[in-house]
Amino acid sequence: MAEARAEINRPIGLRLWLSAGWLIALVLTTLLAPVLAPQDPLAQDLFTSRLPPFWIDGSEPGYPLGSDSLGRDVLSRMMYGGRVALSVALIAGTLTCLLGASLGLIAGYFRGWPDIIISRLVDIWMAFPPVLFAILLIAVLGTGLTSIIIAIVVIDWTRFARVVRAEAIGQGAMDYVASAQVAGHRRFGIMAQEILPNVLPTICVLLTLEMGIAVIVEAILSFVNLSISTDQPTWGGMISEGRLSIHQAWWVLVFPLIILFLTVLSFSQLGEGLKDRFDPVLK
Amino acid sequence: MSFLTINNLSAHIGKRKILRDVSLSVQAGEVCGLVGESGAGKSMIGKAVLGTLPRAIIATGGEIILDGENLQDLTPTQRRQVIGAKTALIPQDPLTALNPSRRVGAQITNRLVDILGWSKSAAQHRALDLLGEVQINDPERVMLCYPHELSGGMRQRLLIAAAFAAEPRLIIADEPTTALDVTVQKQILRLIKEMQNRYGTALLFVTHDLGVVAKVCQSLLVLYEGMVLERTTVQDFFTGPLHPYSRALLETTPKYTDPTGSLTPIPPQILDAVRAEIVAYDQAHAHV
């Protein structure tokens, strides 16, 4: 048995290393932005507008990744923009997960009328086009970080509810749940003790996926100028502005795009990697 | 006085009847077999007693009396407590009967601690003793394993230990050997019988294997489509069952004395007769 254990105790995969590494680096960079950023992200200087990144002729040493049409440093703006992206990812992702997963768990385990109410609600909710729904919500709530988070939670909880409900139904049909029931455990206790731990790997994957999605939603909202105030740099806002000068200064668009892509990818890969690692059967 | 009495229990799913006026009684310490083909409703009787019937199945009429208490008269909380204190379940499939994300030791002690209020160390001692009783080597190590690290036979042993942990008066064993391979089946069967003897527990043994019935049961019920066709003792059953279906069922068992003999199916005219019986019953109870 000891050998069998050693054999199945897989090392942390490359996927987990790379994605976690990228995200940790991102968190540190955005936290230390005031120290690390070469320029004030808001400082405009028309003499330094549209400077190319460092490997192209005509670049300036203070602007390693170039500057936009108002002369603001692209690297510094990306660092500060990461703060918005990450806080939205963490807060909105977690809240969405808590709301959606609890409702899904209740619907899937208790069935009956709670399930009918929650499932119909999910059906109705999912019939709305999500981005339009978000824009509508922001229009009502007003712009700002809190509004974005609320919008994401309100729109995306259905994803968790659906998937967790299906998983909970599957687990609820297992004999160990029947045994716990016969033993006289309370229904709520069975849900927390027997069902939840077995649904957790799935919730974990969904949570990280959701964080990636939250980053994208925030970028979309910034792109259509409905995110937080325009004087605060965001990745979506930079992409939106960069689009206007793509022929003169492609770097304003491309760098935030790459960062956005890598971050969303890392979130989803982190989830998969964590699932492989913590799934009791795969372990 | 019998420990478990079921009077005229019926159940249906949609328009289909699952149980038709099932009555039975199990004395304290008695092993009663429920025999029938797949879909005969034998597992449903056990589930009805334990209150774990699938939601879609609706039990109509009938009463279940457990140790003198009519379960229908109790509130859901009381019922849960009575069932939890007096009964236990040995489930069919040991692969899904243990929670995959918790250590098996905790799954045995959990019930003693949480429901019966034992101290952690007492429960731990009891679990170790039980694992010894079900012949698990190195119980300390096994207690710390996750279910997927153990074989099917080991898991079934653990489930038996868990079922007997709180010394229930009645255990419902729902085809406890079906999911195991034949060599392990024998050991598990012997173990269940041994534990049942030691604790004097009544056992409701759901199975489709008449060989198993002959080995462990004292009385048995033959079911078809949720109807009790014969209620008898094991001796009477194997020396000469009364109902033609029972006789045919007994004939289907392959014989060791005639290993070349072909398998005998249940003759169609007997099945027709049984179905006619059921139709007659349904017509008589059409108003329900």
C-alpha cells in the first residue's frame, strides 16, 4: 500500500506551477505598483505620446512598453489596471460562488419545492443575454467597482447553481447518503458533511473559471466605458483606447490584451490543476 | 412479540404499483429473507422501513410498526431518531456506500459521536474493536484510509462494522453480496451471519439468491411485482414450497449434482398465472 500511495501521489504539475506562478506574480506586481511602476499611470505628456516599446527605435528608457496617445506609460497603467481586474476577480468570483453553490446544493439535495423554485429561477435568468443584462444593471446601479461586482454576481450565479445542483443530485443518490440518513443525521448536516466535500472539487474548478470570467466581464464593461471612472486605468479601458490608435501604436492594445489572455487562462488552468490535486479518487 | 411488523403496505410510482398490500413480521433476532426477481419490490420494502424511498415513490396505506411504535404516528424528527437508534443498513454496493472524501474510520465513529453522544476516544475504541470483529487486519491503518484505497470486500466489511457499531436491533441488508465476486461473497455472508449471531440482531435480508437464503435465513417471503406470493419458513420452503411460482423459482437454481444440466427458466404458464393473480388483485383494489 505504501508503494501504491507513492506511485499515485503525483507531483504538482507544470500547469499548476505556471498558472499559480503567473497569478502570484500578478498579485505582487499590482500590490507593489506604486513602487514598481516607472511612471504615474495618469500623468499625461503629449511630448512623450505614442512612444514604442523598448526594442523599437525611438523608445524612451522611462517607458519600457511604450506610451499611449496621451503620453501615459503603458506598463504603469497595466500594473494599476491589474488591481481592478484582480479585485473584481477575487471578490466577484467568491461571492458568485457562495451564492450560486449554496443555492445549487440546496436545490440538488433537498429537491422538492426548493429545487423547483431555484431551477425555474435559473432557467429564467439564463434566458437573458448576459452582457446586455450587465450593461442594463450598471446603467441602473451607476458605474463603480461595487456595481461591477454586483452585476457579475447577479448574472453568473446561475452557472454555479446549475452545475452544483447536478453534482449534488448525483451524490445524493449514493448509498452513503442513504446510510447517513438512516443513522439519523439531520438533512442539513448530511448536505454539509456528506455532499459538500464531494462537490468541492467541482466548485473549486468553477470558482477559478468564474474568476477568469469576472476579469473578462470587467474588461468588456470597461471597453464600453461602463466600468469604474475613466480616470482609473483598467485593462478593458486600455484595450478600448488602444483600438483607436491601432495603426499608429499597436502596443497600447496588444499588451493589455496579452495580460488579459494570460490571466484568464491561468485562472482556468489553476482550477483544473487544483482539481487533479485534491480529488480524493484521483489523488 | 415481533420487532418489526408491516401491515398492508402499498406503494406506487405514477400509475404503476410497486408494493401490493405487503405484510410481514420479523421477530427479534430473526433473519428474514425477501426473495424475488429484479423489480419485485424487495428493496422497496427495506427502503420504506428506513424512510429512504425515492421521492417519486408514494407509499399509500399500511403501517410499519418498529419495536411497538407505529412510524406513521411519529413526527419526522422522532421517526429519524427511532430509526437511527434501532436500525441500520448494509447497502448493496460497497463502492458507493462510503463517502469517498472522508476517512473510513471517521465514517464509523461519526455516527457514534454525533448521534449517540459517545466520547471521541470511546468511539475510536469501539471502531477498532469492530474492525477486529469483521476480521480486518491492521485496523489502525485501515481507519485512516480513504475508501478508494480499499478493495470491495474490505469496504463491505467496513460497512458491516458500521452497521453493527451502535448495536441496532434490526439491520436491513440490501443484497449485500451482489456487487462482490463469488469468493468474497461467501466470506461476507459468513461474516454477516456471525455478527448477527453475536449481537442477536434481527435481519431483513433482501436477495435474489436462494442459496444465500438457505444459508442465513430462518423465514422468507417470495415477492412478485410487489405482491407477497408465499410467506414461510426456510425449511418448509426448501422441502416443498406451496405456491407454484415458488416451486418454479426453486427449480431455476442450478444443481451441483447435475452440472451438465441446462438452466431451467420459469415456465410461462406459471408466470401467466401469477400475472393473472396480480390483475385480479388490482381489479379488486381499483378504487385505491
